[in-house]
Amino acid sequence: MVLVGILVTIHEFGHFIVARMCKVHVQRFSIGMGPVFYKRNDKYGTEFALSAIPLGGYVSMITNKLIELEPEIKQNLTEEQIKNTFDSKPKWQRASIMFAGPLANFLLSIFIFTAIFLNTPDPQTVPVINNLSEETRNYTSEQILKLDDQILKINNVDIRDAKDFNLELLSYAGYSGPLTLEILRSSENESNLVEIFVTDFLPTSESQNDPLEYLGIGIDYKMKPYIGSVISGGAADIGLLKANDKILSIADTEVTYAEDIRSVVSMYPNSNLVFKVERNSEILYLPVTIGSSIRDGKEVGVLGVSFGTSRSFLQSLNKGVYETYNLSLKTLQFVGKMISGNMGTENLSGPIGIAQMAGNTAQAGFLPFMYLMALLSISLAVLNLLPIPVLDGGQLTLLGIEALRGKPLPEKVENLIYSGGVVLVLMLMIFAIFNDVSRFL
């Protein structure tokens, strides 16, 4: 619940900071909901409050309608503040204020992803087929999939790990037509395209839990032979191997994956082997004297490296932006598939489910917890942009209608729309909580 509160507070801070930039008077910025137990005013007359229920927060801006309903408010406002109400501002400023909340959540996710990618090596993994069902063999055309094929892309989208694979397959739930896989075989230098024709793909919640199994493909995620770091004073360091080197072969034995390096090195303790290495597009041949250690009572060779590649700040930022964009798009697609019935609504989680996920990821470590925080921040941003009246997206939609009509909708119509929006949001919350509870029953 605290995690949700942080994300909502950041969301509301986005609204607040842009409202202040547009000179709209903010009456209160509350962290939490319900009764206020601490408050303090700043020099602009905004009350910053801590409220009793640590679930989100809110920004209360002065509007003409509020002044009409509660005229006594004017006694505590300056002429400048009364003049700068929210609804007195141009449409582009009002739209900017409403969009600023989701934007703050998008920016938070970019920041978190960038920090994660900057502080962790790129594992340089590739999905490799280790099993094919008879069904998969039957519904491929022209070219066929084979064991040990590397899957590079699905319908032109890069696939690097299990998350990428499952998200991309889930985005085709209910789809009928070709799935185009770009594959690479170790015996070939160029990639090939294989089309798999599917009908009503992933039709049930059970199949959506394991899209690869439904597709009939088994996958190993293998690391490419890039050196991530070199242990100081180890065999690789003495042999002048460096981080980001790609090992192509060892003693004339071709290397395809990082596990091939381990297999070859382990067989040659205290031996001098020539490594063929690609470094900055240059091919080098480096003699390396392999070290040794005792494992299970047997002497084995050791190299003294980890695998993967380091990322620069710009590479991490670029990947952080892409990850935020891709997950936002997938979230929107999944919401659409829930509405159309192509994806099970039991995937919708409420506060109990989120709290459980947060607890599990917190136990897994700091980075998984931060990754979950970025995912939830994206979800909050995307869901708030849906055209439901009480949400930011609904208010942006009403602003668009106002721009087209040249005037706002009649007050009765707006009230009716907002009431419907409140009912819809409450129904979604109740349904999500019901899903949470049913998982424990």
C-alpha cells in the first residue's frame, strides 16, 4: 500500500508542479487520503498536508465552480488567486496540467529503468529452441523451425528474454493469422523468416499463463559470449582479455554461447590456449594461460570472467525510454483485450494483489522491487489516460470536446458523465479486489 501511495503522490506532484507553472492556485496538496493530521502552508498559500490513510494523495485546485458553491473561500484568497482559477486558463494549459500526472509516472519509470540498466550488465541473452511439439512442426509453412534455432524477432519485434517473449505473444491473444519468427541457425550466416499460422491464439486464461507452451516451443535463454567483467589478477586479466570482448573461438573450438566458454576452459586447467576475440570490430588472437581450481575433487580450468556487457549512460537511458514505451503499449493492448474478452479479467489486480507482489519482490531484492515500482508506475499512467471521466484521460477528452464545440458541455451532461465515470471506476476497483480475494480462497 505504501508503494501505491508513493506512486500516486508522484502522479499528483506532476499535476501540482505544472499547475503552479501555469499560476493556478493550489489550495491543498495532500499526501494520503482522509483526515489531515499534519499541515503546513507555504508562501503561496498552498496547504501541504499529511492525511491518515496512506493510499495516494490529491491536489485541490481553485475553480470557478468551487467559488460559486463555497463563496466563503474567497475570504482566504487574494485577487490574483481568484483570477487564476483552473477553469479560467486556456485549454492547452488545462490539458498540460491534466497530462502532467501521467507524465510524472512515465518519467519515474524511465528514471528507474535507466538506473537499473546502468547498474546491471546486459546479459546478452538469446532464446534458443530446445523442444518442438508435433503441432508446431505441422503449422509452419515453407521453412520449418529446428532445434537450436535462435529466435531473434517476432513480427519484427526484438526478443531478448522470457519477458519479451511472453509479452509479445500475449499481445496476440485472440489473433488469427501468421506469426513471423526471425530465426538464426548456427550453420548459417544470415537469418531466415518462418511463419507460424495460428487461429484464435491463446483463447483461455490457462493458455495465457504459458504462451510458449501453447505455441508448442521450448526455449533456453543462452548468453552470448561477451565478457562482462574481468577478475583482477585472474587468467583472463593476465591474458589481456577485456570487458565487452566477444570470444569467437578457443584453441580452434568455435564458441557460440557463454556456456561453450565454460565447457572448453574447464577441460584445460593450467594450459595455454589461444583465444580468438572480436574487440571494437577488430579480430585479435590472445594467448591465455588458464587457471585452475578444485571442484568435486577434480581439477578444472578457470578463466576469471563474468559474462554480459556494460552499458553507457546514454545506452541505459535509451533502453529505459524504450522499455517504458513498450510496456505502456503492451499495457494498453492488454486492457483492450480484457474489454474485448480475448484476455482473462482475472489478470486485473487490486491493492491486495499489488501489496502481495510488492512483498514478494521486496524479498527477492532491491532491483526486482524497483522494477515492480516502474511497472506499476507505467500502469498508473496508462490507466489514468483512459477516457473515463473522473480520470485524467476523461478530463482530457472533455477538453477535446470543448475545443470542438467551442464551449463546455452543459453542466447537467457533465455531471451525468462524471457520475457514470465514478460508478465505472468503483466497479473496476471492486472487481479487482474480488480477484485479489479469490486468489486466496
